[in-house]
Amino acid sequence: MNIEEFIKHIEAEFDDLKPGILKAESNFRETFEWNSINALILIAMVKTEYDVTLSADDLIKSKTVKDIYALIENRKS
């Protein structure tokens, strides 16, 4: 997986996110409507696609898409 593929997975998961808007340096909370439901969707997508468990605390500490990507890369088995 690379960051571009990860971004495509996120774009596919969220209907209100237009393809091409999200970048590695994007603050994901500001790029599209961020709420608890979207947090759960992202956590579930990461678990399903990458078999990595993210916590709500992980998302709170992460600011950019690249931050989340780095967490996944570090936790992949």
C-alpha cells in the first residue's frame, strides 16, 4: 500500500468527499465533515482493508492523512 491508495480508499468510503481533494498533508477533520460517525467509518475501513486497529485516541492525536497512514504502516503485521 502507498499513501495514494490509502487516500483512494478513504475517498471511496465517504460519499461527501470528492476525489482529488484529499492529500497526504490534508487535515482530514477540515477537509470534509468530521463527526463521530465518520470516525467510526474510518476506523472500520482501516480494520477491514488493512487489518489494523485504530482507536479514537489515535484519531484525536492525528492531524493529517499522512499521520493516520504512518500509524497503519507501523502497526501492519
